[in-house]
Amino acid sequence: MAPRQSLDHLILFVPADPTTRLPRVPSYFSKNFTLTPGGFHADGATSNVLIILSDGCYIELISFVPDAPSSVVSDHWWGPSSTFIGWKDWCLTNSLPPSKNYEDVKESHGEPIHGGRKRADGVEVRWSVTFPKGAKGGQDTRGRVPFFCHDETPRGLRVPMDEEKTQHKCGAVGVKELTVVVKDRVLMERTRDEYEAILGHGGQQEKDCVRFRLGRVQEAPELQEDAGAEVVLRLPRNVEEETRVEEQGFWYGDVVLCRKAEPGKVEKTRERVDVEEDGVGGVWLEGSTGSAATGPYETQLKVAIPRLSSQRAPPPAVPKSRPRDRVPLACRNCHKRKIKCSGKFPRCDYCEKSNKPCVYERPRRDRLALANARNDSLTSILKDISLRSEDDSASSSLTLSSRASFSRLYQKHSNLLPNTSSVNHISGISTDSDQSPLPRVDGILPDESGDEEATDFFDVAEAGFQGQVSEVQWLQSLRSRVQAVEPVLLEPTNPLIPMTFPSSSILPPLDFTSNNRTSPIAAITYHLDDEGVKLIHGGNPFELPSEQTAGFLFQCYKRTVQSSFPILPAMLETQLYQYYNLIRNHQDIQCPQNWFAIINLVFAIGARFSHLVQADWRADTLDHVTYISRAYQLLAMGNSAFGLSTPDLSSTRAAGLLTIYYMSMGHYNRAWIMASGAMQSAFSLGLHVQQEDPSISEARQQSRINTWWSLHALESLLSSITGRPGTLPGEEITTPLSKAFFNTTASAHSQTTTKSSNMAFLDANSNLYLLTQQAMASLYTQRKLAPSWSRVQETMVALVGDLDKWAVDYVPQFHSENWTMDYEQQRYNSLLKLQYYRVKILTTRPSLRRIERCTESGSGDFTHLDQSMAEACIRAASDVVAILGTAPDIATFYEKGPWWTIVHNVMQALAILMNAIACPEHFADSSSLSAYGVRQLVGWLLAMRETNIIAARAHQVVYSLVKTSQPHIWTSIADAFPDDLTIVLLHPGPAPINPKYVPWPAEEQPMDAWFENDLNSFYGY
């Protein structure tokens, strides 16, 4: 007689946590069940967490680790998909040895495979598994045909059974039922024969299914002694189930668990547990019928009482009401008083009795017709007046001339395109067309014609307002004090050689020989907003680069930007990996449009970094423009719907990424505008307030918190660069800091703190940006009633104290260089130090500015405290030099430092040190240190300008400032600025647009036609 087969355990696949690499347990499991920590399997491809039941069976929550190779997953017996979620397999056990059991099931199963492990306490655990026959461990039949597990050591070593682990909040004590649905009768008959051979007995035939009884591993007091789990084998019952079995031929799920009977609960009433969006294929709870029964019988069946037939008499018929006498139109008085109007003319009965004027208003249709008639009449009058105007011909010719000028300007730009085949859609514009030329993204056409009128029309400054906190303003005030001559353009010795920027082996030369010469009073700035946003036709926006290139670009972003601004959700890297896995397997791709936009933005930033460090694998110089163009098109930024659409988390993150990209390109004005828009979107999502929503998972809450503080940091940074106010004071933010929330959730679930160092860095960074906002609001915000200078001094002293306290609290080794740090700690230390000195310069700058003004006026209206604060400002700028080092190592510093704003850090320190040198009588003691610092910083600009056009423009600005100033002022640093006839000694005007950049077509092909895939859902992103 065959032994009774008992249900050993069930396999349930859930998503993996990319941080812990363990299964990410859904909230409905953690709320209802006691979880037993698991670990990683011997093959390293999967990890598990257990739910142990009182009857000895257990549910094994499994997931493939995020970094599992695709080849391993595809060949795994639970493969081939690493993203599968749901019931996957079930396991039996019996009292036979593995070899004897194999003799009974060798028709359907392979030979036993021995396994084992050694526990942490040194105890060895051994077992054997018997898998179904078939390729890759019976991969195609897993879930339909069970496998076996036999313990060679006591089962309690493999499955630790104790009361604490088997007590669950939901009352579950064992498995009641599991369901296997097959596609047709043929497979059902075959599966039935296999079950009978494996179990040693037949099943119970019912109307549309067959039930097979299984045993329990051990007895549970709450369950009937002779009752065990049932396997229900049946055909699909509805269209949804037919869809489930369509691909593989079967489906396994709807696991029912027994629970203790509760007072007030009807026996055999099933309740579903996985009712949320991330359901796993059916987890049900049903009351036990064992010990819960009451009364003299073991089981009490409830019989429904039939409803009594109604003996009531039918209701009496309601007589029909006679039709009401209505008039087509009521007068104004009757309508106002809501009374019946007789409709008589010239006056109704009510108006006649009350002796009131009776006015019948026209219907809406008549009023609209009257308005249209009046409009046509007025239009005819205006046309008649225009025909009689004396200057009609002049205005008409002017209009035609303007249109022709615009068209010629656009045609000239179009004729410069090297590849006409790529822009055939814009070749049909003529000079007499009424259609205006297509504008660039920033709305400003390039100056490429020789027409002075057109030049004047498009000479627009795009840098925007620069407040007193900006180093651009500091350099402006310095130039006004030391300038000896007006800025001039040095002509080259050979008139045939065009005037260009200093030659670079990487960057293309910038030609400034345009007829438009910038005015001498042009702003002295290194910001590149005047160059405009350059876009190209990026082709199919849903097309991503090769997997290797994508990996390089993503890591460039992740290793440098993500740690400072963790805007991206943790799942994005996993989703990117899954995308390329689907591409390799030629499977359908289901990604939302915003997902592609965010990926392209990340690639654009990564590509920008790859060119700065001159990575060996980098693509051509326009690859970041290709990615940003695709993102621009995917986000529909050229459409008014982008600004009017309801903000969501993905579009808010996209705005943050665009901010970072604009910063890396030197477009600080655009970056500030985009950061402000991202903050407004964050407000609409409520990211700035603390939310305790149990429906949101902790990982998602952590991601929302990180997104908020990243956007806040970006806006604070750009506000301090441009001198513009922020949108929200720090005291109105209730969102917890990243580490505070992480520590709360980690302690509540006994999690490890592997991310503690990164969280500590984020908290330190966020607090420093809050101090930045305080300095901006207290010292640089212009008010109708300006504070007294003594009040300003008190504020500076308090802010410097807060800064020093921050350094002690968050960077204990701030002033020590003789302590061991790993790479990540070195990077965090460099970023925090640069940010600290940047804020300290902002905090103490007002005292230095006061001394500068005293130097201009020849007065001594400053105190010892002002002198001390000014010297602290100069020391902070010198400390920036110390962090950068003496020998420029561009690639290393770009990797460890804030490469997206490094030119700002250099120029801020340069502005302070050069202002100090220009006041020698007040800062004689630090003059040599300041001169040394200027030489080092100029050396950094020279080293960076080979690959960084922002640094190239910044060096040009400083060079122009020195060469147009009184010579004796810069004697100590003259050797850092040798004469170079190829350098333009004034602020350059807008550079000509690259002929490769073309505007978007007026009518674009719908995106759905480019890439016919489902864009509605991608793991809830």
C-alpha cells in the first residue's frame, strides 16, 4: 500500500527588495502572518522568507535576487522569468526513503538530488529533492506536477517549529485547499492520471472538478484529525481563467488556509487576503470546522429558510394628472418670482394687476443670433475704416517686409543644414508664406543674417536677474572698481585668421565674428543661458542605446549624482535591467512614456559626465543632446498640455532631472525655473508635509521623502547661485529627513542599517541647504524696511555658529585629515566640505562687501567684527583651494566632487580672493595666500576648459577682468594671465547656432505610431 502523501510546503514568488536582495513581503502578509527570516539558497540566485503553519506545512516566499544573471534565471527550474509574481510550485513528502519513493514515481519524476547546508550553530542539515521530469528541472510543469522533499536529518532542523513562529494574527493554522486549472480535457485527464499514480489513490469526481486529498505533516489541535489539504483539479470557468492558462496551459493558485473559528464568523466563509493591487494569485482564509463547532453534533449544517410569499394587495392605481398649461416664454417678473405667467401681450396677468412693466427676454438662441449680427456689423465698419486709412499701403508693405525678413532668416539657417534629407519637412517654407518660421525651444532665433534690424530684434539677454548673493554680481562690482579701459576685442596678428576662443583639442571652436558686437556694459557672466537649448531630431524616442552603453551611462549618473540628489526610485535600475532582458528574449515591452523620458534624462546627464572625464567608451559629442531631445519629445514639453497637465511623481522627478542637466550645461537660469516648477509639482503632491498613509509601502514613502529633499536641495542651491528667493521656508516643511524615517522603519522591523552612511550624508546635506535658505532670507532678501547693520552682524554671527555646530554634529572629522576613509567616505567628505565653505562664504560675504565699499569711498566705517568676518570669508575661499589641491586631476575630482556645479565653486572662491587682492590695505596679511589661491583656481579653470565649456567661458571672464583693469592691482597674480591674442576680452555674445540643430516639425507623427506597445503600466511606476 502506498504511503500517504503529505503537503510539505508551497512556493510563492514575490518581488525582490533591491536593497536587501531578499523578498519584499507585501503588507497584507506582514500584517496577518508571523514571518520567519530566511536567507539565500545555495545557488545564490534566489532568497526566501518563511510562513510556518501549525500543521507543519509552510509557505516559502521566494524571489530571484536583483543581480541574478539572466542565463541563470532562464535555466532555473523556477524560471525563466525573474519578474514572475504568484504561486509557482508545491511540494509533497512521505515516510519513504528518497530512493524507495523514486521507484514509485519514476514514470513522472527524475532521480533524487541530495542537498544540505550547515547552520550557524554548526548543525548539519541534509535532505533530498525529487523534481518532475523535463528540461531544466521540469520547468514547464512546475505548479501542475508537485515535487518531493525528503529529510535525511530530522525535519525540525529544516523547518524550526515553535509556538511563536506558528502563531499568526489572522489565525491561520494549516492549508485547506489549492487549485490547479488546466486548459482542456486532454490535459485534465493526463494530470488526473499523474495525480493518481503519485498519490496512490483516485480523486473525488464532482460536477466540473476532481478533488484529491493530501495528508498533513503533523496534527494540529485546531483541525479535524482525518481532514487534510485538498488539490482541486478543474477546467477554466470564465474568460479571465482562460486567459491565465493560455500561455502555459495551466495555472496554479487560490490557496485556501484554515483558521481558528471566531465568534460571530460563519463557518466556511472565505475571505481573501491579497486584495490589494499587488495580489499574488489568491490567498484565502476559511474558518475551521473542527473544534469550532458547537452543539451536540460534530458539524452543524445551516439550512436557509425560504422567504415567505408576499400577501400584500397591490397598491391602488394613481390617476394620471392632467397636462399642465404652459406658455413658451415667461416674463422677467414672473420668472424672478417663480410664479406662473399667463404669457399675454403686451402685459401678462400678474404685471397687469401689479401695474409693473412686462418684459419678455429673448431666448438664448435669439440673443446669440443678435450678438453675431452686431459682431458682423462692427467687423464691416473696421474693414471700411482700414480701407480709407492713408497709411494702409505703408503698413501693408511693412508687414510683408517683416514676413520676408523672417522667412529669409529661417531659410538661411535651413540652407546651412549639412544633411538635407533629414529636414525635408521644413524645406517648403517660402518668403511669401503666411506661416511664421518655427522657433527654437527658447523662443529666440539665432543671429545669422547681416541685417542690423534683425540683429537688434533678437539681441535678448537670457541670463536673467542675478541677486547680490551671486558671484556674478561680485565680479560686476569688482570690475566697476578696478576697470581702467573699456572692454575691447584684440585683433589677431593675421587678419585672415578668424577670432576664436582658445583652442581646445576636445571642444569645437566658438566663432565670435558675428556682426552683433556685445555692448561694453554687457553683464560679466560665465553662465551659458544665452546659448539657448539645442535640440536635434533624436529619431524614435522609445529607442534606447545598447545594453552596455546604457549600463555605463546609468552608472555614471548613479555613482555621482544619485547619492547627492536621490531623485530616482530604487526600482529604476532593476526595471532597466528587466527592459534589456525582455529585449534579449524578444518579448513584449510594457513601459509608460514617462519611464522612457526619465531614462533618457539619466542618459543625457551620464553622457555629459562621460565627456567631461573623457571616458574611453564615450560616444560622439552630441549624444547627450540626442537623449535630452528624446526626453523633451516624450514629455511633450513643446505642447501646452505639459504645463497644464496634472502633476504626478514621475513628471516631478523628470523636472528635477532636467534641472540637473541644465546645471551641468551652465544654464543656471533655466535650471532655476525648472527647479521652481518641480517644487510646485511637489507641493501639489504633498511631498513637503509628513504623511502617514498605511496604504503606501515604506519603500515608496522613503522614495517620496528622498525626492522631496532632492528637489529642495536643488532649488536652494540654484537660489544661492542666482540670488533669487526660494519658494518655502524651512519651518513650514514637516517631511522627516531621510535618515530619521529610515531609522524608524528599520527599528520597527529589525532591519539592518547598510544604508546608514548614505542616509547620514543626505541628512547632513539637507540640513546644510536649510542653513543656506536661512542665510539667503536673513542677509540677502531685500525688504522695504532694511535692517540695521548691527542687526546684520548679529545674524552673521548666529549663522556662523549654526554652521560650526553643523560641522560638529554631522562631520566629526571635519578638520582632521589623518583618519582612514574609504572611497565613499572620501567622496561624502569632499562634497560636504565644499558645500560648507560655499555657505560660509555666503554668510560672511556682507562684511567683506562693506569693507570694499569703504575702500571705494576712502572711509573707515567698519568694525573689528567686520574685519574678522571678512577674513573668515577669505579663509573659506582659500579652504576651497585646499580641497581642490595643487595638481589638477580632473577625472578624479569630477568623480568625487559636485561636477555639475564645480565651476560655480571655483568662481565663487575666485571672486572672493580677487576682491581681497583689490583691497590690499585691509587684507595685507592674507594677500600672499589670496594670490596663491587665485593662481591655483585659474589653473583649475585652464585644466577643465579642455572638456568643459562652462570653465572655458569662466576663464575668459576672469582673463577679461584682469586685462582691462589697472595693471598695478593684479601684480601679484599677473603670471597667471599671460598675454594671449586669441582671447576675447569682453563678455561674448550669443554664439551662432550649430547647423546640426534644427527646430521640431510643426506637425509631429503620433508617438503611438512610432512604437506600438502598451504604455499603460510598468510595475506601478
